[in-house]
Amino acid sequence: MNDKQPTLNPKQFLPRYTKGVELIKQEFSKRDRIWCHGHFKPKEIYQRDDKYYLTDFAHSQFCPLGYEFAFIIWADYLMASDYFQPYTRWKKGVYDWVGKLAVAAKKLKIKDYQSLIKASLVERIIGTLLADVCVPDFPRERKLQMIKYLYNLFDELVK
């Protein structure tokens, strides 16, 4: 809360949250889960002889294969992008990532990538709203702009 006003309006957030959780459950229940990190950086990988070691386990958990793609978009775009540029340009940045990652998904033989990335992005939007928008000390104006763009993207993905 900033100035005793909630950052997220429950009447706007809760219906989206409910709809998003339904979509996530539906999509993820069809997929086998693997142990994955979510996102990591090259500096967190070490090689010794023929073995590789990952040193950051902050987001490690069982997730559907391919779910990590949305973590990449979250870490490298949703958290770092300019939310004051026009929405269409901001949204293009998200879909540029989706397109680039589709190439990797094809090579990895990820089934129904479009369905998976949609559900994964919905999960990352909800996570961004709950954990990243509401917690950091971003100026209120930035928070409200992030909420607006994330809601717009959510609504487009879940329509």
C-alpha cells in the first residue's frame, strides 16, 4: 500500500487471478514436470572436466518442460523494460521474446509451445503483480503503469 491506497485494486485483480490460475492448472496438468531452475545467468555455471555445475538454486523446482521460457521473459523484460513507452511498443518487446524462444522450443521439441508460453506468461504476470510490483520501492506512478500494461497483456492472453 502506498498512501493507504492499495496498489492492486482487489476488484480488478482477483477476477484475473482466478481466471489465470484456472488457465495455469489446465495447461500445466497436461505436462510432465522436470527439475529446472527457472532462470540463471552464465556466470552461475561452472565447468570442471566434463561436468557442469549450477550455483544458483533460488528458483529451482519441478515445473513443466519449457516453463523456463517465461522466466527468461520475466527476468530480462518484464522487470527491466520501460513501462512509459507506448503500450504497443512495450508489448512488441514481449512478443519478440516469445518468437525468439519459439526457435529454441522447436529444437527442444516442446509440444504446443504457444499454449505453454501463454499459460507461463500468465503465471509470470501474476507473479510480477504480486511479488515485484507490490514489494519494491518503485515510485507509485511506475507501479500503476506496470499494472496497467500487465493487465492489458493478461487480458489479451486470456481472452
